[in-house]
Amino acid sequence: MQRYKLLEWFGVVTAIFYSLSVALNVGLEFLGFILLLISALALALWAHLGKHRGILILQYFYASAAIIGMIRWF
């Protein structure tokens, strides 16, 4: 159970830093997309292990958005 909580909170914290890096508009957008991808992967694993299907599907969308953002940034 403890590992599940670690995945959950790691995903939450990286998502918070993603949001801040993009919202502050200080040139950290690409790093933000990397953080979004890391967050989505962590939360997807947490959702899969906990059988949270709706959250799992949402994380696939967030991971796709992160990859699109990284590609379009360059």
C-alpha cells in the first residue's frame, strides 16, 4: 500500500510543478511538458495497480498531450 501512495503523491507533485512551470511563462514550458509526462506515467501506473480505470484513461490523454507539447515546442 505504501508504494501506491508514493506513486500517487509523486504524480501529484510533478503535476503541480508542471502547472507552475507553464503558468509562470518564464521559459520552462518544455521542462513542464516533461514533468507532465512523468506525472502521467506515475499516475497511470498508480491507477492501473489500484484499478482506477477512469483515472488511467485520463493519464493516457495527459501523456499524449505532453508528447504533443514536446514535439510542437521544437
